[in-house]
Amino acid sequence: MQEHVSERTVAGRPAGASNVTPFKSPAQTDFDVIIVGAGLSGIGAAFHLQRDCPRKSFVLLEGRDALGGTWDLFRYPGIRSDSDMNTLGFRFRPWRGEKAIADGPAILTYLNDTARENGIDRKIRYNHKVKRASWSSRAARWTLDVEGPDGPLTFTCNFLQMCSGYYDYDSGYMPGWPGMERFKGQTVHPQKWPEDLDYAGKRIVVIGSGATAVTLVPAMAETAAHVTMLQRSPTYMVSRPAKDVIANWLRARLPDKLAYGLTRWKNILLQMYFYNLARKKPEGAKKRLIEMARAELGDGFDMEKDFTPRYNPWDQRLCLVPDGDMFKAIREGKASVVTDEIETFTETGIKLKSGKELPADIIVTATGLVMRLMGGAQVVVDGKVINPGTTLSYKGMMFSDIPNLASTFGYTNASWTLKADLTAEYLCRILNKMDRGGYAYCTPRNVDPEVIADATPPLASGYMQRAKDVMPKQGSKRPWKLYQNYAKDMLALRFGKVDDGVLVFSKAEQPAAKRLRA
């Protein structure tokens, strides 16, 4: 089904990243599959559905007015990928950019081009926010309550694929500090970056030491009077060339797809090797990372206080520093790092518990995300409201006792898209299995009493710790255990059995005609 669309330009969006909005919501509201979210995961899922399940009807429901998800939402200075684009890019569409660590506008252009070239942009309905998803086993159907551009709408489908990310798009995490109302300058959260913010010649304090802060500091330091990164404790920072020399060499000599495939596997294997090495020998990895940071900074810095984390590598994600830009800004005196805690905001800046004061014209609260699964939609199964935090995660993509629902959640130790692609492929395998066997739905069921639920988050990061009660649990053994390992997941999801005895397939309780009328 081809939907009529129009294009309109939105100020501040890059060339090639046009925003596509339907003139009017089309009449069709019942589909075989509904994909919620038109970001990186949703576009990838749509491509796989078109390719591997060509007879399935589907639509993408996007709560915002543009595709791109994270890469359209965040507009702060310097926004870029924290994974290389040869693995963050889709397996089916080579990344052709010269930089492997790409900026946000380039990634958004890549997503728009992918959607347009494959006709996926015509399947997206913008400003359609899913508020509630209710499953009926008797009808073998999901009913979605949707907040549309002109009011409430109802959609139905057989299978629901949630690609709405893992955090709250409406607001970021704000711990709150004493005296915030006293500060006479401007306070900004990166998730709500003002388009007209002028920070040239200003004194900036960035609170936080994660990927967002490490991105913001060197970008703002180019024109600000000075930028101070205020952290409670240090984070591992790793310098890496923005350009992948081997990838560019291969692309100049080989067909695109072959060069891209070789580069992907090079990067996947290297990442797996260094991750496993760091986990097996954490002290050695810690020492090496700090030595690398010292070599970048030179003499005159307190490495122990400001650049030696309290945790082992990969307990939290490492912060990528393309071409050493963060270290360069610190070295040149344009930026500095202060390790301390906030006592209170003042009229002119921040007073620290050590007694030191940081003057500021602008304070940026790079304090992280609020985890929010499935876009905050309420999930109901046969009349019972389900809290995903009480379920077990099946193969990192489905939930115990919830039929015909998959959710994309990427890797925490590698590129998000690696797992997103595998999830989309496996969903298609499930759909085709159901079609061949005449099944109406499938449900992951844990019948093994030896499986022990584990609520430990995959990372020790604050946003993960805060969300441990709402995250699905992993189990102590397959297929409930998360390995954060692409090779293992590829074998399981691309080549493993779909009918594994845990995913239970069920026939329809009603004839098709009655199910659709129910």
C-alpha cells in the first residue's frame, strides 16, 4: 500500500534529511505487523520485513514529526556516534562516509536516504504515539490505542515490533541540586538543546562525564571562553581516529558491499577481542587505558584524581574521543576537568563541597537519560496489565508470557545496530514459521525450574541502575541469558532453531474472519 506524502523543510535539519508528513491519515488501520518507532531500529526492521516477508502488510507508527529517533532528537554541539559507522550502519546498506565516527547530521542523512531508497518513508505515519497495546489470545490480535495528529485512533495487528528505543524522549534525567533557582545564567539539558543558544565567549560548566559530556566539551570549547567538565568521578576515555584508514583503503579498491563486509567483520572481531580481554584482565586493561590517556594529555595533570575511574573497564561504556579532540582541548587550556561534588548553585555558578567555586554563564546538565521501555506504552495481555520488569527476556528480544511482541534492544558493549539487525532477521524467521505451520501466535514460556532470574543490569551506569526495576530480567541459561556477544547471537538468531521448545506456537481460537471482526 503506497501512502501519499509531502515533504517540508525544517530549519536546522541537514540537507537530505527532509521531514515527511502524511497529508491525511490513510484509512487502513489493520496490519499484519506494526512497527513502533521510525529510528534506526524501525527502519531496519521495515527493510527486513519487505525483503523476507514480502506478503506481510505493515506500517511504522512514529510519535514524533520526523524519522531518525536519537539522531533527529539530539541537536547539541558536536553530536556524533560513539560507535564506528561500519557497524552502526545497517548490514544491508554500506556506510560510504569518509569518517567512521560520524556526526549526527551525517547519520540522519544516512537514515533518511535508506528509508527513501527502500520506500520505507511511505510507510511511516508521523505524530502517531502508541499509548496502550492490548493483546487478545482469542482474536490473536493486538489493539493499539494511538494518539494521532487529529485525536485518538485505534490500530490492530497480529504482531507488534517495538522499535521505540530505551529512553524517555520527552525529558532527560535531572537529579536536582540545591539553589538551582538562584543561578542567573542559563541552564540547559542536552536533550532539550535550544537552537538559538549563543555560547561564544561564555564560561561553560558541563556537569557529567559520560559520552554526551565528552562530546560537548571539545565542541563548545572551540568558541567558548572556557569549558569546565565537572564530574563526581572519572570515566574511561579512549582516543580513536575519526577515519578508518583500512576501511577507506578497501572501499577505494573493492566493490562497496565487499569492502563494507570486510570492514564490519574486522571491527566486530577487534571489538570482541578487546572487550573480552578487558573483562578477563581488568587490571591490565585499566592500566593501559590510563597510560593512553596520559600520553594524550602530557604532563601537569592529576591522573589519579581526574582520569582514573573507580570501576573496571566495561562496567560502564567507554567514552570515545575521535582524533583525541577532548584531550586536545584540555591540553590547550580551552577546557578543564574538575572532580568534586556540588554543594549548591549560586547566582554566578556552582559552589563545590571542597569550597571551590566554578563561575559560569551557562551550565549544561549532561546528567543522562531516563530509561523508558516501549515508549512508555501500557501493555495488556488478555485483560491483565503487564510490567515488563517482571518478565524474562527471551533471546534479548521477546518477553516471557507476552505473545507476538518483540522489542529491539541493542548491545551495550558494541554498536546498537548489530543486535537490531539480528532481531529484525529473527522476527522474520518467526513470522515465516507461523505462516508455514498455520499458527496465529507464539509465546516465550519458561518451563525450566533451573532458570534463575537475574536483575543485574548489563552496565553499572547510573541510567541502567535507576531502571533495574523496569527492565526485563535475564535468566541464568539460554535462551534467557544475554551474552552481549555478536558471534553467539548470530549463531542463535540467524542459524539456530526457531522452534526451540521455549517459543510456544499456538493455533487460532477463532476463524480468521471472526478474529478480524473481534
